[in-house]
Amino acid sequence: MTHKKRNYHSLIPVLYAKGLLGKQQLNKIPKRTLQHWNKNKDKTYDFESWVMPFEEHIEGIKKTYERKQLKKVIQFIIKVSDGYHRVLTNVNKNKTVLKENAEYIIGSIDEIVFQSHIKVKRACKFYGVSSDWYYREKRKANCALNIFNNCFKQHPNQLTFKETNAIEQLVKAPKHFGKTKVTLYYHALRHNLVSCGKSTFSKYAKALGYQKPKKPKIPPKKGIRATRIFEWLHVDITLVPTLDNGMQKVAFVKDNFSKAILHYASVYEKADSKFITKLFKETFDKHNLYSLTKPINILTDGGSENKGDFTTWVHHFNAPPVVSKITARTKDFPLSNSMAESTHSIYKTEFLKGQVSKTRENHLESLNRFVKYYNYERHPADLCGLHPMEVINGKIPDKDYYKNQIAEAKINRVITNKVFNKCVFTR
């Protein structure tokens, strides 16, 4: 009778060496085979480091294998973990999901560690997170005084409690309602209320309830961009209703480079070419444009008010600058007069906010307040914190103007936040 030589699975000698085989299993293995395995227990093998991670956890596996209840718990956890991983890997922005559910995940890991007595590092693997992430999130303290619930001491680079309050007062003050975030941002910088980056200010303003009146969605129009003041002047007419005196016709003359309103006028009769001609003569007198030596371009639309007397005045202009009148959106000049049109939008949505003046006198008073607001209080993004009239008067926009102020505030912010002691913590 011949005996067939047994071919053992390569894992069985390992299970024997670690004491994971039962008595019935050992009785089925010949003694000579067991003796051979015993001889090789302490033998040194090549590439032994490859199996070290497995051998380090073999005792834990052994305990799990021997204790039936623990085995069932681990099997259940693995199934939950597999399902969690399958969902998470198919979700976009899974880091955001982890952050939003950090409290639940930490609680679950703590429960697993308590119930099964396994190490935190291994429990973290069930949720696909690192132990560093676990301890970092566990140490996080949520401050009820902070708009983003972040502890000031643990996150000293964020805006201080005082700065956050300053932004909240800005965005909620009735007098600032309707102003752009850029205008509020440079207002805060110029008055040293908050010194930070534009994107940081925008983030806090939005979180603190900033609201801007909705403007009608108008497709963007490609317009001209000047390289100096008085290089391109824009004019256009808009209709503004009053309750007692009907429709008023308002025209603004606007400088492209500085975005300043150089002059304005309003009539309740027909706004014809004589009206536009008078408006420009007053503009040239007001800003001494007759003495300029560089060319001036006036961009208009194709309306009748921009022809007739106005065309005659431009053609017979007798002064040092060469003045040209150009009609927008034509075959010869396809660009738009959007610079003038944007002024009308700002006037009606950001300033008037849908309100209608009762009389013509009220309308003229309101129009005067708007021009002062637009020229001396509003901050167009391209001007880097300057008012339009400051540019007209010679100042040059500098994107690094507030760089040192912001850097100094950043250093002081860290010092202030590290000693903040009014936190109300939640978990």
C-alpha cells in the first residue's frame, strides 16, 4: 500500500507556528512533519521583512479567531467598513464628506476601540482614515463665538473676534446695503477696520449675511479699456421715472480709465443733440480738457442725440487735443459702450434700489448724492482701493498698496487669537 505525499497549504506551517491550529487539526498531521516544522521555527529566511507587518498583528488575529463573540463583532465591523468605503469612493469631494461627518466617525472609532479593545490605528483603517486625522479631529474644539466654529487658539491665523464683528457691522448696516463686496472691502482697509485679503473678506462677508440686490442677467459685452485718464470718454442716456413729474432723461459723461463720472445732467424735455453738446462743453470747462495735448475719444451709441449739433461741435473743435466721436457697435468699431451702460445699472440697482423720487427736485437731489457716492465712496476693483476722483487727481492704482498693512495685521491676528479667552466650546 503506497501513501500519497501530502501537499500542505503554505499558510498551514505559519498557523502551526503561531498556535492557531486546534487539537483535531494537529492529530491529522504526521509527527515527523510537525518535528520538521519545529526545526524551521527559528530559521532565518530571505526577505523576512516582507512578512513582518503580518507577524506583528498575528497575536491580535489569534485572539479574534479564538473568541467567537469578538470574531462576530470584527466581521460586522468589516462589512460596515466595506460598505462605507464603497460609498465614499464614489462620492465627489470625499474629504469634505469626512470633515462634515468627523464627529460621527470619531465617535464610531471610540466605540470600536472600547468594545473590541483593538488599537486606535487599526480601528481607523475600518473607516479609511489615518490615526493622525483621528487625533487631529478629536482635539478640535468648536467655538460657539466663531462664525465657522473654529477655536481661535487652535486656528490663530483666522480673523479675530473683533475683526469678524467689524465685518458683520459693515454688511448689516442699512447704509451699506446694496454696495459691492469690493467697495466694503476697501472701505474696511482704508478705515483700518479689517486688514486681510480680498477673498478672505468675501468669505466672511458671505457667511455673515452679505446680500446684494439682484441685477438682471445681461450677457457680458466686450468694451474698450483706456491706458490713461481722458483717453476715452463715454456718454449715454437713461430714463428715470418720477411720481409727479414723469420721465426724466439722465446723461452721464464717464472717464474710462478712472471710471469717474466727470459730469451729468438731467432734463424732462427731449434729450436732443443740443443737450449732449451743452453737457460736453461743460465737461471740458469743468476739467480743463481744452488744454490737453493727447487725443480724446468720445464713445457714443447711434442715437439721434449723439448726432446733429454734437457732431458739428466735434468736427469744428478748435483746441490742442484732437477730439474724435466714435459710434459703438458699428462695422468700423464693433466694441460696446458698456462702460456707460454699467453706470446706469449701478445707479438704479445699487443706489436707488428700486425707489422712485416723488418730484423732479427730489430726483435732482438724489442724482447729486449718487454722483458723490460713485466718485468718492465706491471702490471699483480695478482701482485697488482708490476712489475714481483720486485717480482723476493723479493717483495711480497700486495692487500692493495695502500689502504691508495686511502683513502686519496677520502677525497681530495670531498674537490676539492665541490669548483669546472668551471661547464657548461645543462638541
